[in-house]
Amino acid sequence: MKPTGKCFCGCGQSIKGKAFFIASHDRRAESKVIKARYGSIAQFVVAHGYGPDHPNGGAPGR
Ligand SMILES: [Zn+2]
């Protein structure tokens, strides 16, 4: 994947150079996807095998 000159968060603003995001828009894009797909950051980390019992990741339910 390569930068396109437009911010990847979807705001439509253009960027100079090889950045994917305008400053701090990467965070905005992250939380948008996480909330849409998982509902919350807690559900997101657990769905990927992380969470309070698996700080470094691991198989869920182990
Ligand atoms: Zn943006």
C-alpha cells in the first residue's frame, strides 16, 4: 500500500510527502473502524486474543 496524497481517514484533505495521515487522523481512523467493527476497544482487543489475561496476545480461551 502506498500513500495517495490524501488522508486515509477519509476526511478528504490532501497531504504533502509520503504520509498516510494528517497528524492525529490515524487515531481518528482507528477509533472509527474499531467502533464500527467491534463496538468498543475492549471487545476489539479481546477479539484478537489480547485483553487482561493476555497482555502480549494469545489464543482466546486458553
Ligand atoms: Zn484525515
